[in-house]
Amino acid sequence: MNQAGRFQQLTLNKNIKRILIIFFGLIIFISNYSLAIVGPTASFYVNDSAGIISTSLESYIIDIGTKLYNQTGAQIVVVTVNSLEGMEISDYATTLGRSWGVGSSSKDNGIVFLVAVQERELYIEVRLWIRRHSY
């Protein structure tokens, strides 16, 4: 192999290493955010990971959520978290709604009520269809 061929190979190896470093860096960055998002519970309509909702209120939310879904196909979920772990509350709610599949994707009819205790924030994520048809 001549001098030019070796130089090309070294440059190619350096570029591959850079690409791999960037790729794995992005994976680590993305996984840190996805680990922060709480998952749905068996009841789906409530995830009180912050432990601030009474049992009777949780039962009421589940009952209303089930009735709403059966009558209209729309879904409302209530989620409490201790911390957003550095995420913006709007990003957290949007990611949560999409990962849980809140509302029908064809009708876009889901609502996420999110309470972040440490940050003292409340956010309501309303899907597009509901915004267009509100009165």
C-alpha cells in the first residue's frame, strides 16, 4: 500500500471513530430522557408516582376515564411525578402522551394532566383534534 492509500485509510478510520462517538453519545443522551418518563399503570388513567392523590380520587379518575373512553373514545390521564429530571414539562407531557398512546392516533383525542411536584408545575397537554373542536 502506498503513502496516499495509508493516509486515506487513517482518515477513514478517524471519521468512523467520530461517527461512532457521536452516535453513542446521542444514544446515551436520549436514553437519559426516556428513563425519566414514567410508564402507564394497570389502570392506565392514573399514575401517581409522586404519591399525592388519595385512593378515592384515584378511583374516581379511573371511573370517569373509563366512562369517557367507552362513550367517546377520548382518553384523559392524570400523572404525578416527583421531578421532571431536567426536562421541560411540555416535552415530558408530550413524550408521555405519545409513548403511552393517550387518545386515538387517528382522532388525536387525548389529554394528559401532568403535575411535577419538585418543580411546582402543572401542565395540560391537549391533542390537536380536541383543540380544533373546542367550544
